[in-house]
Amino acid sequence: DLYAQKKKGKYTRLVGRHANYPITHSAAERWYFFMEAAMAEHEALQSDPQALDALKLYFRYTAHYIVSAMVYMRDDQLSGGTSIDPGRVW
């Protein structure tokens, strides 16, 4: 499809940077858990629930986008390597 052939943007680069790691949805949730804990400790976000909610949505979306979009990556979009690193456990 056209998106898979032409899309080159910040999310494509983000996925490409993570493409050589076997990241699962479980790992994405774990990463999000720690991001959520960090946001809860941030003083400015404690007083701005709207910004906190927006960041939570963004980070959860981004974590799972990385996992799902890896299926559609072409070799020319990989910027973190061209093969999976089997020694890394996420």
C-alpha cells in the first residue's frame, strides 16, 4: 500500500531505530509502566492533568506503534541495524 511504500517520518525513523530489538507488546507495556511512574513524579504534570493525560496517551500509542509497525518496515528504513539482536531480552 502507499503508506508502506512512501511513509518516511518521525514514527518511521523511531521504528527503524528499534527494529533490531525483539520488542513485544508486553515489553511496550512494561516501558509504559515506567514512563507513567516517571510522569506521576513530575511536579509540573501533577498540577496539569490535561497535559498528563495527553502524554499518557501519546506514550502508550508510541510504545505499541513501534511493535506493530515493525511488520511494515523496509530494509531502507532501518536505522538501528538490519538484523534482530537475539542477545537482548525485552
